[in-house]
Amino acid sequence: MSNYGATVVRITSITKHPNADRLNLTSMYGNTVIVGLETKVGDLGVFFPVESQLSEEFAEANDLIRRKDENGKPAGGMLEGNIVTGK
């Protein structure tokens, strides 16, 4: 892929992750991609090429920045805020 644009892809195969019980693997454009256990063949996903960077606005709008609830327990997100914001 010659650009850093995201691509919507259909999941065509899933294999077990060899070193993780809560993750599976799939392949997109020749890259091995980690997916959750809930991912099924036929699902749609968004593929971001290696070296892509998500904007802070996109990450916030899609609840990707890790956060905690009022009790200090994880409540969403998968990216550390300093990775997204550079802070």
C-alpha cells in the first residue's frame, strides 16, 4: 500500500494467536493483524497501514483513548493518551 489511508476490509480468515488466550489473528494486505475473540469471518474491519497515525479528534470520537470510570476501573479505549496527543 503506497498511502496511509485506512481501508475497510472483510475478514476472510481467523487463526488462534499462538501466545495469547484472548486474541486471534487475521491477515490483511500481507500483514498479520491482531483481532479480538469476538471477530468472525465475514465481519468488516478497518485496516490502518503500518506507520499510519490517527488524529486525536478521530481517537476521541471513536473512544480509542484509554480512560477510567469514577471508580478508577478501565472504562474504554485501547490507546494511551500520550501516544495520541504526544504529551
